[in-house]
Amino acid sequence: MHPALSVILFTTASGTGYGLLILLILLKINDLLPISDNLAITGFGVGLTLVTTGLLASTFHLGHPERAWRALSQWRSSWLSREGVAAVVSYPLILLFAGGWFFIGTTDGNWQLIGVAATLCAGLTIGCTGMIYASLKTIPQWHHPLTLINYLLLGLAGGAVWLAALTQLLGIDSNLLVLLSMLLLPIAWALKYSYWTLIDKVPSPHTIGTATGLGHLGDVSLLEPPHTEPNFVQKEMGFKIARRHAAKLRRTAVILAFLLPTTLSAGVLVSSGWLATSLTLLAALSVTAGLLTERWLFFAEATHVSMLYYGER
């Protein structure tokens, strides 16, 4: 599949933003974060900015972005529509919880219920984003049980690293968040590695015989190409990346998204002051660059069944 910049930005930014907001709210309602106006403004500000940026970027991939609102009406059958509905519902809940924290100075009692509802809606939004791709049977690399859980864990891991950086920048003890990052990053790495291993080893279930429905008659082969010139389908669905290039980018994604942030986070635990702050900021920038690389590969390595009609095997 052709890696569209708008979709890469959408999935990375919104996933990290929702992951940050989920952890911020859950830790606060469990009294693991202090009542800090600066943390409320910064945490919710950065989280909602990432989410909004991602959702707006997704509309740039549409032929008519001005009609994006119509997608909300198809929630019964479309994961894209369900994602939009979940995002719309999560916004007021997140803002309401943030208002209770900042203006009233409390997150107890009914505010905890609002916080739980907000995190559920935020998590559901990430889940719907993952299911947009996991539900596509025409793309074997996406129609995979690890696609959804990878989206969820990568969002939480990226959010944890960014939240640790924000708390450290504000002078708030970030050791808990640093430890949480060091727990989530290796788990996300292990699952991503498992995903890559499985899509490399398991052959595609689709052949030209199954695609045409003529496989029961015997071996099916292409008599002649359907086009003399490349078309839109070939450009969007037939994007190819060399194995050597993909392997190099996988290593880059592993280093930037998992190894380097984990190492930098470990350094935060044994340092203080400007050094600890610098390490957390570097970890946040590194995990973002790594997730962007990982997400580019997620699209570039996907093969669509439609390319069987153009002679691909």
C-alpha cells in the first residue's frame, strides 16, 4: 500500500495523544499524580493537541474533506465511522475531567466516574483505529490478530514516554512514569517483533484462483495485463518496498521507538536536574520518530489482493 503522509501522521499522533490522556487520567484518579494546575494545562493541552492534529490530518486523505462529517452516520457498519463517534464522545468527557481538575481542584467522587468514562472512550477510539485496518480481509498483513493490540500498546507506550517528559519538565517526580515507560516499551517491542515474524513466515491465503473464484476449476493464470499503462489502483495498492530496505527500516524503528527510549529512560532514574529533563525529552522525540517509521512500514509492507489481477503473486 502507498504510505500516505496524512494517514501516518493521523495514526501516530492520535494514538500517542490518546495514550497520554489515558495514562494522565488513570494515574490522577488513583492519586498517583499531584493536583497541579501546570500539569493539567500541559498534559491535557499536549494530549488534545496531538489527538486533534491526528484527526484533522486524517481528513486530508479524503477526496472531499468537507464531507468528513458524513462518515459519522455509518457507525453500524464502518470502523472509521465508529472511530469518529468515539472521538466525538471522548472530547467532552476529557474536557470535563480536565475542568474538574483545573477549576475545582478535585478528581474524586463523580469526577472519577467521568475519568473512567473518558479513558474508556479514548481507548475505544484507538481500538477503532486499529480495527479500520484489522478488519480488511483483502490485506493479509493488516487482517491479523496482533494489529489491534499493537495499535493499543504503541499508543500507550508513546503516551507514557511523552507524559514522563512533561512531568519531568514541570519539575514533578516522573519516576513512576519512567518505570511505566520501561515496562510498556519492551512489551510493545515483543509484540511488534512477533507481528513482523508472523507476516514474513505465514503465506498469503489469497491467490488468483481465490480472487477470481475460479480456483475450483484448476490453475488460474493471467492471459494478458488488464491495462497497458499504470493506473490509480496500481499506484495506491501496488506500492513495493525492497526486502533489504524494509529490513533496514525495521531496525531503525526498533532502535528509535524501543531501544533508545528505554535506555534514555533508564538514565533518568540515575540522574537529576537538567540532565534528567534532557534525557526524557530525547526519549520522547526518539519514540515519536520510531513510531512514524514503524507506521510508514505498516503501510508500505501491506499487499492488497487486487494486485493479483495485475500479475502479482
